Amino acid sequence: MSELTQQQAVAEFRRLAESQEISAPADLDAIWAALAPVAIDDVIGDWRGGELPSGHALDGQLKTVGWYGKWLRGRYDVAPMVCRAEDGELYSNLEIGKGAASLWMVEFRGELTASMVYDGQPVIDHFKRVDDDTLMGVMNGSTSLVRDKHFYFFLTR
């Protein structure tokens, strides 16, 4: 996929989020590159999550644990793995997330953007704006699970 305008990136993002077709990481990277970075204040809220399948080992795994999304309620009040219990209640699954997280402005691919840093594992989720109520996320870090091949996802509020 060649370089995209922001409008083209948003349209392609929406198509892929809806279709759930497996995309080449390079195509998801082209969408990411065209989207605008966000500040910490822009991401505060309760978010429902979804995947952007790319053939990653994590594709489909979050659904098996009841992943619902993320609570980004403040810089130091972050639940990275909000899951739905059998009774329908939402809860922060600290076991799967290996603890809580915090929000920081982190440089990723040459841009400073709001990012969620996990407390208990070497993983960072970077966010960019699709629209006021939708974020695209890229999970990376020093663990081999996301270092060599990033995991792509989205959040909506």
C-alpha cells in the first residue's frame, strides 16, 4: 500500500475494522503513518477494544479471555485488560495484564503520541486518532511476542 492521505487511512481503517480480514502489517503501518498522534488528555475514557488481524500470534487470543477493552481514566489510573466476567460484569484482569499500566507521551516511529506502558511486562501500546471516539493501537515492546511483529488493535468509546 502506498502512502495514504488521512482521509484514505480512516476509510481503510474502518473497512478493515469492520471486515476483520487479515491485513499485511505493511498495510496497517501505512494507515498508522497517515493518522494523527494524540495527547494523553485525548485518550482518557473507557474504551471497547477490537483487533486488526495481521497474522500475529495474538490474533483471536484476546477474545478467548473475554477481553472487552481498556480503562484509561487518568495518567496513573489505567486498566489495560478489561474483561467481561461470565455474569456480564466488567473487571480489570490484572493477572492477564500482569498488573496495571500508566499513560506517557512516547516517541514511536518518529512521532510523539500517547502510549500505555504496562507495569508488569515490557510492553507499550501506542495510540493514534482515527476520530474523536476511535483510536488505532500498535502494541510493541522488548518481549519477542511483539518486538519483531507488532500487534494491531483499535479502541472505541
